[in-house]
Amino acid sequence: MSVIVPAVAGPLLAYGPGRRLARGRLVTKTGEAAAGLVVTLGRPVTALAFLLFWGAVITAVFWPVGLLAHSLEDAIDWPVLLWVTERRNPTFEEFNWFYTALGDRDPLKKVVVVAAVVFAVLWRRRFWIPLVAILISFPFEQYVQAILTGMVDRGHPPTGLGSYPSGGIARVVMTFGAIALFIALTWKLSRRWHVVFGTVVFVLAAYEGYSRIYTQKHWITDVISGLTFGPALFLGYAVAVCILAGRYPRPGPEVVAAGEEAGEGAGEQRPEAVPAA
């Protein structure tokens, strides 16, 4: 179910609420505000300002969510922990210990560095955009999560050291989400492919959450919170990257002129085409 549900829900969310949100008034107003800031401050400063603003918003939203999760520890977390303890299978547990390492810091640091270098080469003269944007995804998630962990201070289950919210899930979403985002920015792909990449990231994150419960590294409320915290944090990161890359808001004449004066090339929609190997 942890694979099937996100595999089905991903496309449904993308073609349903996701499409309505993208065409909604909030996105339009955000684009207008971002366009004004781009004209005044330039794309790099606007992208950084939005990223910091979004980190503050996520912290403000998920702080009370964490307090709620802490209050449900006796009612939900302990019964689930005991239920899992009684039903673990040694062979399946070994697989989950292998899979859950996907969300650990050390392997994902390497993935982030390799992805940043690869896309920097692909983007050629605009190499600095993926180099900076992909590398910053890791510390951005790390510090926002650390702030929330300190504010909520709920501790961890006796069987593991996982805290609120699940950082493994959020790191999977941020790392592989950043790669999927830059694939979409580098090559002209149909919306169907965008949905496929997004769904794959969603499935990876959902099973990461399941593996954290099965290996008893996290309370279940930490995992549920991580499954919302990770995508919510990535949403703001993706908007900031699109602002930096000149893809959002759609550059009108005034925005293009301002970007050209600042030497940013804001009118460029994507890097030069890369021939297939």
C-alpha cells in the first residue's frame, strides 16, 4: 500500500488539485509579486528572499503540527510501535534496513554533489544556476528541519533516534525532487513526463516513510508529518529555483529588460539544447 497509494495518488493530485492550484489566483498574485521583485532586485536576490520566506512559513505551520503530534504519542505512536514490534519479519526487516538508508545524510550528500556537477555541465554558460540551486537544497532542508526539531523537542522512540519531522523522507523529496526539477528545466518534456517524475519521487518518499516505521527509527506521527513537510518545503524551493532560472514568473518585456541590465539573462527559458548520447 505504501507503493500503490502514492503511485495512484500522484497523477490524481497532479491532474486535479495541482492543475487547479497552478491556474488559481494565489499563483497569479505570487507571480505578480515575484515579477515586481525581479525588476527591483534581480532574479538571484528575489529567489533567495523567497526561499528564506518560505522556510519561515514552513516553520510557522509545522511547529503547531509537531506539538499536536507530540500530544498524540500515547494514543497513536506507542500502539503502532508495539504492533510493529510483534509482527516484524526478519527477512523483510533486512530489506527495509537496506532501503531506509536511502534517506540517510551521507549517501544523499554524494547524490547532491554528483547531480549538481552533472547539471552544471549540461547548462554550460549558465552552469552556476544548477550548481548553486542543487547544492543548496541539502542545507536548506537540514536547517529548517533542525529548527523545527528544536522547537518541538518531542524526543524519539526508544528503538531509534528519529525526531520530528522525519528528515529521511524530507531529504528524499528534496534531493530527488531537485533532480526531477532540473530534468524538467533542462529538456522540453510533456506534462505527462513531469507527472511521472513527480510520482516516482512521491513513491520513493512514501516507502522511505514505511521503512522508517518498520525499522522503528521514527514514531508514526513523525513519518506522517514528514510526508507533508517534505513536499511542502520542496514546493517553495521549486518556485525559488524557477525564479532564479527565469522560468517563473513568465518573463514579460519589463522583467526581461531588468534581467538583461543586471546581466542575468532573465529572458532565457532553458539552457542550450544538449544532444542525446
